[in-house]
Amino acid sequence: MMRGGMGNMQNMMKQMQKMQKQMAEAQEKLGEEKIEGTAGGGMVSVVVTGHKEVVDVQIKPEAVDPDDVEMLQDLVLAAVNDALKKAEELTNNTMGQFTKGMNLPF
């Protein structure tokens, strides 16, 4: 009887290792994803990776008003936050598949 329990334990360990490998691969793919956030009708766009690293910022010339620098700052902030929110959603959708159905305390 003890032997069957050990077999189940080994099987469960193999499943966990397989899931860890899949999670690592999914995490790596997230880093390759490019997510764009925009503000001001596209006057400012920011691209982040799935690891939430900013890799590109584009500002259209008409968004630059020397008399209203605050507006440009607000547009950049809004575009960054938009991109990060989308990246977070992508991460949750991608990584959530591994925790679905598990009662993990977070």
C-alpha cells in the first residue's frame, strides 16, 4: 500500500515540474510581448514589454506645446499607465491559466 502512495507522489512531482517549466516558458514569452498604450488620441504612445519594461515612447510634434508642458506630462503618464494596465491584464490572463482551479492563498 505504501508503494502506491510513493508512485502518486512521484507522479505529482513530475506534474509540478512540468507546470513549473510551462510557467517559466510563459513568463519568458511575456517578456517578448510588446504592448502599446496611448493617450491624447494617439498623440503620445508608449510601448512596454510583458515584463512591464518601457521600451519605446513616441510623441507627435503637435503634442509639444512649450506653454503647456503639464498637458504633455499628463499625456505621457496616461499612455504609460494605459500600457502597464494592458500588460498587467496580459500577465494575469497568461499566468492565470496555471493557478486556475487551485486554492492558492495570495
